[in-house]
Amino acid sequence: MTPPEPHRRRIDTINDPQFIADIENVPLDVLRERRTLCDDLDTELSYYRRLLHGRMDLLSFELRRRTGEETRSLIEALPEILAGSETMADQGRSGLPRALPIETPDIPLEGRRTIDRVLGDDFLARLPSLDTEELEGIQALLTDVEAEISHQRKDVYEAYELILSEVTRRYRDGIADVTELLKSS
């Protein structure tokens, strides 16, 4: 069994075909480590999506306000917009099962990835000074980045499901001893 090649990004590790290749022969402790990696990355990607949806909802409101479809100010609508983005981000959520609420992952404040640049942009502070074309460009970028993050979550979820199925099969078939699991808790 060849371990996956080391990658700089966790999503690359999970997307490496070796991550799930020959999964029935991967030691149980390694499967558990991989499952944890998937869970941690899903938490991070879910957090990014929530941040992106909030920004997208704010921009959509501002664009509607500028066309006259919305008469309230952004400040007046802010509680409703933010409450709505939280709900929207979770609709159709196919993320990994969680027993506890999603925590804020430990994410670096600066980075070179597109998501880091998008979330680091201060366009919300400059909203009144941006013209409609600029806002539409930012909205398109946010939409593209959100689609990429969603695709990455799908990849993570698929790997997680394969790992979980294999772990379950081992316990069901008596290959792994459930009493060992209970002792380590």
C-alpha cells in the first residue's frame, strides 16, 4: 500500500486518488485519521461558504436597492439579510454529520488562495463608493468562488462517505473490534 503523496493543501490530499485507493487494506487507525481530515476540512469549507453567502446576500440587497426594488437602507435590512444568509448557506447542506454546532475553524488571517483574497477584500466598507458594474463584478467573483468551495465540499463528502462505509463494514463483518473503540473513548 502506497500512502498518498504529501500535498500543501488538504483538499489536494483528499483528491489524490491514493487517499481512497485500496481502502479495504488501509489500517483502521489511518482510516480514522483520514476521516478526521475530511471532517476538519468540511468544517473549514462550510465556514467559508457561510462567509461568502453573507457577502453575496449583502451585495444582492445593495444591487436591488440601487434599482429601486428595495426601499429600505442596508442598515435597516441588515438583521434580516444576515439571518437569511445563515439559513441559505445550510439549505441543501450535504455536509458531514455533526453532533455539535459548527465551530469557527482555525484559519490563517492572510493567504494566497482566491478565497483568502475574496474574504480579505474590504468592498463592504467601500460599498457606497462602488459603482453598480463593480458590484456586479464582485458578485460574479463571489459566486464563482462559492461554486468552487461547494465543489470541494462535495469531493470531501464523497471521500468521507467511502471511508465511513469501510469503517462500518469492518465493524459489521467483525474485522475490527468494537470493544477497542470503546476502550479508547
